Amino acid sequence: MEQHLKEYFNRYVSFEDKEIQTFLSKCEYKTYQKKEFILQEGNICKYQYFILEGLVRSYYIDKKGNEKITQFAIENWWFTNMESFIRETPSHLFIQCIEDSKILIISNENLEELYIAIPKLERLFRLINQNMIIAIQKKNDFHSKLKSKDRYSNLVDNFPDFAQRVPLFMIASYLEITPEYLSEIRKK
């Protein structure tokens, strides 16, 4: 796990083994089973999560009772409900495992302590958050500018392994199309 995390961190900022060990000392390691909830609507999100293995989704329930998937996360991705995490307010999202998952979790308090102990961690998380914001903006652009079939093609082209791991009805929800229409697109 230590080597895995070091390789990931060093993609952004160079870290020594001791710094990685210090970081890991402030994290918890958890395993979750498929369909297990990491966060439920109404609870305060107390952690940021790093996926070592597995796949999760974030979603909410709309007024008609439909699940609306807002995000997926796979190995080497950080995820959280940022608003709930930072503002310590009840989450409007659910975070649920799609696969059995191995995840590192870190509290805001421990992360703040680490920012002081290892200042380059702030740079690391700033870069990670910038990449997250760019990804969200791209998703919003694709949803507003592309037709449904092009959104699906874009997803499959950019994340082919991911598209194979996620059930079709969840991909349809994420792309904001019906499962039936997605099936038609896939046939073509």
C-alpha cells in the first residue's frame, strides 16, 4: 500500500518514504462490500476517500424517486461529498460501492494536521482538486453540448475498462438517458 500511494503522490509532487509513512499513520484502511454504503444522505461526510481497489458511485434521489448518479470513482481516485466534508453539513448524496472496495480514509482534522507537518501535501491536494474541477467542468460541457450517443461514445472511448465494470442502468443514469435508449445506442 505504501509503495502504491507513493507512486500516486509522486505523479504530482515528490515525496520521501518517511512522509508517506506519516501520511498513512493518519489514515484508516477500510474494506467495503459491493452495495455497501460509505455515506448515506442526511449524514455528515467526515472523510476524504482514496480508492486502492474497487469502484464507487455518488448519487441522489430526485423528487420522483429516481436515482441520479453524479459521479463514479475508481482506483487511484479521491472522492468525497466536498460540501458536506468542508462545511460539516448533512449530505444530500449517497456514496455506495459498486464493487468490493479497499479504501483509505482521512478526516479533515488529520488532513489539516498533515498540511502543517508536510506542507507539500497542500500542493498535492490543490493539484488533485484542480483536476477534479476540470473533470467536473468537462462532464458538464459534454452533457450540455453533446447528444446522448456522443456522451456514451466519449465515456467508452476515454474509460473503456470503466464502462465494462459499471451496470448499464447506472451508466444511463450518469449520462441522463433512459436505460432503453442506452441499449439502442449500444446496438448501433
